[in-house]
Amino acid sequence: MAFESLSDKLQGVFKKLKSKGKLSESDVKEALREVKLALLEADVNFKVVKKFIKKIQERAIGHDVLGSLTPGQQVVKIVHEELIEIIGSSQSSLTFANNAITVFVMVGLQGAGKTTTCAKLAGKLKKQGKRPLLVACDVYRPAAIKQLKVVGDSLDIPVFAMGSDHSPVDISKAAIEHAKKNGNDIVIIDTAGRLHVDESMMDELLHIKEAVNPQEILLVVDAMTGQDAVNVAENFNNIIGIDGIILTKLDGDARGGAALSVREVTGKPIKYIGMGEKLDDLEPFYPDRMASRILGMGDVLTLIEKAQSAIDEESVAKLGNKIKNSDFDFEDFLEQMQQVKKMGPLNDLIGMIPGVGQQLGNVEIDESEIGKIEALILSMTKQERRDPAILNASRKRRIAKGSGQTIQNINKLVKQFEQSKKMMKQFSGMMKTNGKKGKLKLPFM
């Protein structure tokens, strides 16, 4: 999970601060030493860490903080504000050309996920009513053109390609003309990457930039490469000039050093973050929301947005009435469980709930249980799902055989399902844990 290691350490530091009541100057300095170490271990750029700690110390060691009734909370507030300042004071959106085709040139090294990110971005813009065209200008990497066509086809987005016998500059120019003739208002150019920054690569990008006059040059970097990602961003910005950054694979980066360094080092905003392998796993980057998640404050707005995009409002209203009338059955539960799965990994969702993510931070949710539950319910007939009371011994044997599970699992599911119906109006009590490291069982298994 993104920032998991850093988040755990910072929350531990602040918990000690809040527990002390009054704070001395030495208390604050000791806490900031721990914060500094946590950031460095997270592979945050040393200069960024030094500047960050200095600003917090200047603000935190003063009468207004140390003399307040809640000095620990005041320090956390300052850290939160300075964290937002480092990763971006506000959300930075893409800009679009007025009365002309908007051209985005995507640049980056091999392996950063640039080609897939081109398609993800095109898919986002298509949902906003735009008519994007993907352009295959990586004529060097084997199968790069085919890969772009495959992801483009999966999103029903056209791909312009001329093969590997033409220069990327000529392909870019031809793509603009093609877009004009075919009514595309967005052109996204997938350029070639290299294993490392080299002169020929930069020369080619500069020629493309001169030929198509892009609205924005977006650098795609792999968050999991940490300090290397920051160095790459600095090199690209110094040589060709970039307008924004897309951080990929952030879901797999438990440290988060790149995300906390790249904007401060380059002065360029992070515009999107890749949070998974699916073609819709590209999210706008909100500095304030990310800072809140790192400090264990949750991220309710993102959680709501995910719910709105994944869960059908009509079915939610229907479910509410069923719960109110105690008419909730296995079919309803299966439907809601499948909709919640669309929102993403449960660990990530729980981390967005203020307080809950912090309390359950040391608990691993066993998502394989969801598959077991689905298998059991799908092995039931429609009548059995609507009325579990008819599940006699022979029916249970059939369900067990069909789902590859035991009759004991079926009995446990039915028993706990009945118990949960009584608890639906007190949803917060459905998930319990003893606070120890381990797996959190879902309420129906």
C-alpha cells in the first residue's frame, strides 16, 4: 500500500507527542529527528527533508504552539500543512488549447509504464467528453506499437501508427493532420523511452516538441524507483522542459520517496498517479488528500468519489429500504459485495476512513475470503439466496460440492449472515479485531 511504511512511522511519532500533554522544545526536536529519519528511510530527497524539517521546527518551536492547550495536535497540523506545500499546494489539472487540437507528449524511460499510461489518460479524457487520438511514436521497442493498439482497442480509442520505418517526428506531424481530418480534439503522443537518459533520446524529443508545439509535456516516472525517479525528472525538466508528472506504480510503493520529492526538486506538479494495472487505475493527484492519508487522517473525498463511480445509486437506495425493512438477503449481499470490489483493494479503502485506517493499520485483510463467499452464494439457487431457511442437509451438500467448500463453511456463512442482518444499522460494529497482527476476517466468514 502506498506510503504504508512512512505512514506507520509518522503516526507513531505523533501518537507519542499527543500523549504528553505539554511539550518542551526538546520534545519537539526529538520528534522531528524521528520524522527526519522516517523520511530519509522512505527515500525522500535529502535536500527536501532538510528544508521540510527546518520549516516545521521554525513554526513549531514558539509560544503559540508550546503554550497551547493541545501542542501535540498543533505540531501535527503544522506537519500536515508543510507536507501539502512540498507535494503541491493545490491540485494541478491538465490545460487544454483554445479552439485547436490539444497535444500531449508523453515522455519517460523504458519500464515506467508510459504506453499504458497514455491509454489510461486517453480513457479519462474520453469519459470527460473528449475525442482522443493515441499516436505510436515508439518505433524502437519491439511490440510497442502493437501494445498501444491493444490498449487503445480495449478502450475503443483510435491509434495512429505508421510503422517503424518512419521517424517519430514525421509520425507526430502526420498524426496532427489525421486528427484534424477525423475530428479528434486531443492527441496523445507515446514517445520512445530508453533504459537511461541519453543525448539521442533528448534530441529526438526536442525535435518532436518543435514539430508539434505540445500543450503539455508529461513525464511518466516509476514511483518505485525512488531517488532515481527524482533524478530522471530533474534531467528531463532541465533538458526538454516538462509541464507535469505522472507517477506510476504508486500502489506498490510503500516508501513514497518519489512522490514527496519530485515536485519540490523540479518545481513541476504531479498531475496523476497510477494506482493499479487496470486501465481505469489513474487518479488525479490531490496534495491535501495525499498528505492526510500519509498522516493517518483518512481521505473521505476520494472514498466518496470511488463509491460514486463504482456503486449504482439506485441499488444503494433499494438496499437501504431492504435493510430498514429487515429484508436483506444473499442476492443483495452478493450485488453490494461485487460493487464494493470495483472500488479497489479493501486495505486501501479502509485507509481512507479517518481513524479506522489508523486503528486497523497493523491488520492484513484477507481478500481471498470474498472469493469463497461469492462461490458459496453463486452455488445456491435463486430461491435459496432469497430464503436461507430452506437450506437443508441435501441442499448444503450440493452447494458445498459446487463451491468446492465444506458444509461447515456454509453453516458458518448462514449463521453469521443472520447475525449480521441484526447489526446492519450499526455497521461500525461489523468489523472487529483484537489489535494484533493477523488477518481480519470479513463478517460473513
